[in-house]
Amino acid sequence: MKPFKTIDEQYNLLLSRGLLFTDENKAKQYLLNNNYYNVINCYAKFFMDKQDTFIKGTNFDEITHVHFFDKELKNVLFKYIIEAEKHLKSILAYRFSEAYKNTDYAYLIATSYKSEDLLEVTSLISSLSRIIKDKSKTNKDNPIKHYLQKYGTVPFWILVNYMYFGQLVHFYKHLDDSLQNKIAKDFSTFLNDNLNKSNVKLTPKQLLTYLENIVEIRNVIAHNNRLLGFKCKKNTAYLIDLHTKCGINPNTPRQDVFNVFIIMQCFLSKNQYAQLHNTIHKRIKNLKNDVHSIKVNIILDSIGFSDSWYNSGKLPQ
């Protein structure tokens, strides 16, 4: 087990490894406020050689800029993932309620889902039932409690607001083929608008892989883990209209942050995606201005963003 080191000892260790400092006191305060491990162990590796010493000319400020870039990237992605989640909730609520408009609590009935994996369906139904139970027992007023008291039932368009993103994805995964296709068609509208096309059709399988990877990124952000270098467990499904314009072929790995960024075109309006695109573009520009001892591409490669993407410029607002 590594022994505890004081801030002074941490500072001297970094000095011994060749790191430069502009302001000793500010650097020590930064280490105190942000945790040596979270700053140095997570971000200094970009500036170190094989001997675990810093590349000549590396300044502590550069490491803090990379730390800040990761934080800002997480903030902007989270903001727009929340928007994507809102769209998913709305479309799921509408399509499911449309299909089962004459059946109370259809979402708690096993026959409303595919029967291919009864164990997962049972677990899903149990989790939805638990939401209603918990909200009905609380002392605080809420829409679920209101609907139960006034109407004796809870419509899905009310329940959906209390479901986690992961639950929403599982819910979609187990819907019947007809509903899945309708919902995929709804999200195809977002994609066509962003691509300036009219005939791109998402399949449920494609949509599901996109949602699963968005959930992974969301969880990384929610737990405040490092996003730089993160890879999702699986590749997103290949879609020629979406991926070829980014220079991605069917054999290219599609597990990094950039691949989640581009599939957000399936879940955001054209204006929302333009804002997401332009904000990340601006954050990268700031990083390029703040980091000088190494090529910024080393950092950007860890999340899949290329110079060709950056140099292509901003999307129109």
C-alpha cells in the first residue's frame, strides 16, 4: 500500500519527475482541492515518457487544463444526453400508450412484451411496480400519488418520468417488433433532419446499440469518472449514412466517445446537435491554446476526435 504523502511531498515528487510550475502555492492549493490521484494519476500520463518522467517543458498548468477539459466535456455531453432522454421518454410514452390505450397498467402485464426473455421482463415489471409503490407511500405529493388517488391508475406517460435511462432502454428492448419499429422510425426523423436527408431508416437493433452506449457514457459522467480514454463495452451498429461522412468504415472500432457523440444525431433536434457540436469544438480550441508541450491530438485520440473533424469547422447555429 502506498504511504500517505503531504501536499508538499506531492509537489516535490512532481518536481523530481521534471514537472514545471508557474505558481507553487496555486499548484498546491489545486492538488488539495482536486485530489492528487484525480489530477495526476488520471491526466498526467499524457505528458509522461516511458520512464515515468515528464516530457521536457511540461507545466503543471497544462495538466490542470486537461483535467478541466475532461470536466467540461462531461458537462456538455450530460446536458444533451438529458435532452435525448427527454425525447426517449416522450416517444416511448406516446407509442406505448397509443398501443395499449384501453388497458390499465399494460406496462405491468407480461403479455405486453416479447416473451423471449421472461426473466428480464419479470425483473423490468417488478422495477416499474416498485416505482409506483415507493411514490404512493411517500408523504410528499407527486403525480403518481395524485393519479392513484383520483383515477385509481397510473398512466405510462406519468410513470415514464420516474424511470432511469437504463430502465427506458430495457423497456424498449422488450417491446414487440411493431412498437420497436414505430419508435425507431420516430428517431429516424431526428437523424434525417441532422443529415439533411429523408430516406435514412434506423432499425430497432441499431437504435438499441446506440442507446446502450449512451447509457454507458451517462453512467461514467454521473459517477464523475474520467471520460478521456473511456471505451464502451460494444461497438455501436454501423450505419453507412451516418458513419461514412466521418471516415468510419464497418471494420473501424466504434466504442469511443466520438462514436457516442455522432449517434446523438439520432436523438437530438438539428439545433440541439449543432449546439453540442459547436460547444465541443470550442472546448477543443481552448485546449489547443492551453497545451503546448505535447500534441493535443494525443489527448483527442483517446476519445476518438480527429483533426479532420476539428478542421471541418463549426455547424451553423
